[in-house]
Amino acid sequence: MIAEAQSDRITQVQDAMRDLLGGRQLIVVSNREPYAHRRGKQGLDVESPPGGLVAALDPVLQAVGGVWVAWGSGDADFDVTDARDCVEVPPGAPAYTLRRVRLSGHDVERFYHGYANQALWPLFHLAVDKARFVRRHWAAYRDVNRRFAGAAREMISGDAAVWIHDYHLALCPGFLRAALPDVFLMHFWHIPWPSWDVFRICPQSAELIEGLLANDLLAFHLPRHVESFLDCAQHELGADVDREEDIVEYNGRATQVRAFPISIDVGAWERVASSDACQRWMARLRHRFGLHDRFVGVGVDRLDYTKGIPERLRALERLMQRHPDMRGRFVFIEKSAPSRTRIKAYRDLQDQVEAAITRINTAYGTDDWRPIVHISRPLPPAGMAALYRMADLCLVTSLQDGMNLVAKEFIASQTDGRGVLGLSHLAGAADEMPWSVAINPYDPDSTVEAIVQALGMPPAERRERMDQMRGHLRQHDIFHWMEQHVLAAAHLLARREATRSILNDLETVRRHVESRDCLAVLVDFDGTLAPIADRPGDAVLPPLTRALLARLARRSRCHVAVISGRALHDLEERVGLRDVVYVGNHGFEISGPGWAAERKDAAEIRDLIAACSGRLRDRLRSVRGAAVEDKGLTASVHYRLVRRDQIEAVRQAVLQEVAQLPPGKVEIRRGKMVLELRPALDWDKGRAAFWLLEQVVGRDWRERCAVLYAGDDRTDEDAFLAIGDAGITVKVGSVTAPTAARYSVWDVAELTTLLQQVLAWRSREA
């Protein structure tokens, strides 16, 4: 049953990936390769490195084809490649191409052991004292990232979706985007993302963020990692951050940022843990280390300073001191293998761990019992599953961890449901596993208490906790993680295809404009004519855009209107042109050359909105970044600068204040990082645009007038829908959410280019 369920999950992901690709080529780019060729005694050996990434992606690539670009780390890797450094894999049943990247010893030393693992790894795991920023390491990191991007680019033929992985390749998306502007890029970041106060320590912080913002989709493990990245993008680059949609707009591009917690192949672990081989390994380990009739704890780690191994050993030593009844009854198996031994911090850690284990065993061990068993050699999957399955307790004491898959491997292997997971609250897995026993690894007393609690826990409670975790894990396995990526990518690709760039279809637009007697250009202000500013008062109309509007407005049979949520007087001051029609407060007040109009029924609600604005200003005074703007007929509550964890407080304040007003008088509308309070009338930008066109052109405007409407906000969707096929509708900015617009432009600069083209067409007609 387990094997059948796993096969079904793989098939689902394969089908979803085929749908996503739709004829596109799949390119995976990672530092680690899925197959390594090494010289053995009997010739060439082929190894498939352990880990969830290879387990998840290899069967998908085997099904859909494509290319995997990775460092050729095996000593015989290039003995089997062709002239392009490619080899078809898997051996014996080739289904896709492995493109290997050649790295010299200097490259590996400076790129991998240097910048990736002596700068980024410690900094992003908050081990700031261990971070080393060396310029030649950074130069190598840039160079290797450029070469990975070049290798991927060489393998792309036609339309492609490129999936990049981890912190080794933060610059790769930027190099690929520069070479292939239209390629779809997504990137999963496998380690934590630190807060801005930590990230700003990095001398290359801007370059790293810029590289990652070349992606269409960027994913982290946890929402808090997403929040930290958004903060860094905003502070470091001044990027436009939408914290409701988790979208970053920068340099004419939009990046969707999401949280997708990585997982494991649960079915594979359950199958191994239920096997006869696992039973044999459990018997072997019990006999070898004298585990019969004793409590067994286990910790499985790479020897890494982020895993809290010395802290764990300190707690185990304190357990022996304070709970002498545990002596002879409890054995802890520390399964930790040396890692990155070319780096001094790792060699020092290995010495520290070995010395601590020796000290504890010497102090408390007896002739027939050792409190700590240290296994440093690799074990096969059945041996690892045996360790997990026979353990009464698994301790995860990470000081900082993006996820920690050991916790999930332990749960999947607990087919008997009798073990307890002691989990550091600083590991990402803790967000998913509230049924574990929480540990603060910096507090050895709490770890001791967790051990005592776990070993004394009644069997029914143990099983209940483990059943809850196993149920969650089955629903959130590695294939669920992949499906999340595929669905998010498919959503973005669908939006991209549904809304074409207008600059790629200018001939169609020209024919529409030239087929009508007159032209009406209706444009929003903030984010359309003028770049979005953090504070509304800082928005400035670029001189070139103002000049274009003025020249268009002076052309015969050409009408120009600026339609905004701003107050009318504010809009008139910021644009400052006489021949333009101004539509303020989302259409509730309008003025043109020599005339003005206002919804009388809206004016009657002015005092209610003013009073509500005053109360909101008082309530939100303590919320940093919140701003209440009273615009007369409407009001805006801006929260662009408010931290994500306080946005809901702003929303609730607005909802509560409006609820106190007379029913049916004031409504709330969402904009781009703003809540609009407006009269509850059947009126919006779309209806205002209709009314205006009938006034300045006539009721037959659909037949006589070419209409161009451009806007960037949710409130502009009313106009996109109202105008529909009767005109040219243009969404300014990212198209990551549904839009009724036919076309798009990336930013204010591209809209300016469009206006220049429209002016040129009208000038030729004259």
C-alpha cells in the first residue's frame, strides 16, 4: 500500500509538471548533482547522493525530460561526458541530460568552501562571529555563478522553465535574466533568511538581493523567512514591496515570494522502516551497543555548528548529574559525521564534540554501559531507519535551521508510534510540529526537562502525539512541496500569457487608434504616471511624462484625463496642466477646463468620513508606518510601511471604526497597500470613466473614440472591466494577480514609452 501511494504521488507531480511546462523545457540548476561517477576497484561506480531534492526531482525529470545543470564533483565525472560536458542519466535507462559544470580546485576552495560556506552559511544561520568575507572568495562566487548561468543558457532551446536551488547560486538568476529576458525563473532557498539587521552585515548584500529578484518566483521554507526577505529588499534596494501579495517590484520586474516548507519522501522512509533489513539492523545495533531494556535517544546531524551538538552534549551531561537514576538506563546515540573539514571552524567543532563525548563517558560510564555512543561512519538507509525506529526519543537541538529534515525522517520511521520528538523551537520544522516537545537549545535545563518528560510520557500520549505528526507529514511530503511550486509557477505563467505586453503588440494598438475619429487617454496617477512613493506626499510626476500629457492634450480630437484616488485639489497641483480633465477621489469629484462636477450624495457623507479619519488617526498613532489621509469625500489608510505582523491590526481598526458609522453610508475598498473609505454609492473609476467619455465625446464614444486606459491598482480593475473590448486597457506593473486588462507594461517608464508612441501616431495624423 505504501509503495502504491508513493507511486500515485509521483505520478501526480509528474502530471502537474507536464501541465506547467506545456511544451517548455525544464532546466534544474543546483550545486549538487543527481548522479556522480567515481573510480572504483571494479571500474566506474555511479552514486546518487542522498537527500530530498534528488529523490523528488529525479523521477520527475525522468518522466518529463529536460536538463539538470550541476557541479561535476565525482572524480570520474568528465570521463563519461561528451564535448558539451553532458551525460544522459540515469545510467542504463537514460531519460534526461546531466550538464556538468567544471570547477577547479581553486574554484571549489573559494566559491564553495569560501564564500558559500564561510560567508553566507554562517551569516544566514546567525553565527555572525564565524562569517568571513574575503574579496577573492566573492570574485570566485560571482564567476562560478556566471558559469552556471552560462551552462544553463547553452542548454536552453526555445521556451523554458528554469528551477534554481539554494544559496550557492544567488547570482545565477541575474546572469540568466540578462541573457534571456523572457525566460521563466524560479528559485528555492534552502536555508533561513535573516533579518535586515543581520543581512546588512554582508558587504555584497545589494548584489545578492538583486540576483534573487531576477526570479519570477522565489520560495523559502517559512513565512518569517519571506518577511525577512521583503524587509531586506525594501531597505537595501528601496524596492516596492506589496506585503499582502508578497510581491517585490524592482527594476521593471516583479518577483512573487512564497513560503513552501520542504519535506521528505515519507513513503520511502516508511517502506524502509517496515522492511526486514531494518529489523536486522535494529537487532544488530541493540546487540552491538547494549541497548536491550534501556531507553534509547538519538541525534542525527552533520557536524555543523548550527546543529547545537555541544549544547546537546552539555544537556546530556547535566542529565547524568541531576538524574542519577538515568545512569545505566539511558543510552544516547550521537550519529554525526565530519563535514566541511577544510574549514577550521568545522575541524574545531569535531575536536570539541569528540572531547565532550569522551569526558562524559569517562565520568559516568561503566564496564557494561556508556551514556553516549558516537557513530561517525555512514549507515545505509535501513540502518538509519533502524536508529530512528528503535529510539524512544529523538533530539533536534538546532541553534538555527531552515527546516531540519532529521525531525521528519524520525517521524516517518516511527511506524510503531512510540517515540517522542524533542525539537528546538529555532528549527523551521517546529512551525509544523506543535506535537513535539519544545526545546530551547541555549537552555540546557529545558533540554534536560524535555528528555525527562519524553521518557516518562505515558504510551497513549506518545502515540497520540506521533499519530498527529505522522498524519501531518503524510499530507505534507516532498511531493506536496513540489506541487506547491508547480501550482504557483503555473499561476504566474498563466497571468503572463493572459496579459500581453502592449509594447510587443503596437501594430494592433496603432490600427485601433488610427481607425477612430478621436482619442481619449485616461490614466491613473500613482504607480502609473508617477512612481509609487512610500509616502503619498513624496510622489512626483516626471517632467517627460508631464510634457507628453501636455502635448497630447493640445492635439485636436484628443482628450486626456487623470483618474485617481487622490483628492481633486492634490491631483491638480501635482499634474499642473490646464487642458487636462482631473477625476479625483475615485470619480466622486471631476473638473475640466472651465467646468467642475461633484456627486452631491457623496458630499453629504463628507463629515462622517472626516470624523472617522480623525478617530483612526488617533488609534493608529502607535502603529509605525501607518498613515491616515483625509481627502474630503474619501479617506485612505496607508500601510505600505507597516510591518506584516501589524497589518491585521490596521485592518481591524478600520473595520471597527466603519462599523460604528450609520449602516450603508461608508464602504471599505482595498487598494495597493491602502484601505479606502468612500461613500457607499454605486460609483467607481469605471463608472466615472463612462460618464466622462459621454460628456467629452458623446454617447457614441465606442464607435468614434479610441480609448486608452492605464492603471496599476485594484481600483483600476473597475475601469478595465467597464471599458473591456471597447478600448485598450493596460495594467502597469506585475501581472501576478488576476486582471481584466488586455495588456500590460512593466512600469512607469514603459508607460511613458507607450505615450510617446501614441503621440507620434497622433502627430502623423495631423
